[in-house]
Amino acid sequence: MARVCQVTGKKPIGGHSVSHSNIKTKRRFLPNLQTKRFYFAEEDRWVTIKLSTDAIRTINKNGLATVIKEMRAAGAKI
């Protein structure tokens, strides 16, 4: 499960590609994942996280310390 956001838990979902003649074939919708480094000042170190662009907005809004605290409470190793 490599294509999963570590913050929001977004992962690929399934769907159909629909042609002009309305033939449906299976496809995957992948989340927009980015690998991003943040400086975690509370522990004086850099943290690399694979997250969606929606999660980057969440970190900008709530702060890195709050998001990491919630991730650790959920059982993630950071």
C-alpha cells in the first residue's frame, strides 16, 4: 500500500474509463501524493512525510505539531 496519504489516509479508488461508445473498462483514480520534508521544531529534526495536497493544506492550517500528535495517537510511527 504505497500510494496512501499518511495524514488523511487517502488511497486509490476504482472506477471506469468510459469511451465515446460507452464501453467501460476498469481504471484506478490515484490520490495526488507528494513527498514533503518539514522541520519539526519541537524535536529539532526534519520529518519526511508522504501526503496528499489536501493534507499539506491541513498542516498549513492546524500546524505540524498538532498533525503529528494526532498521527501518533492513531498509531503511526513518525
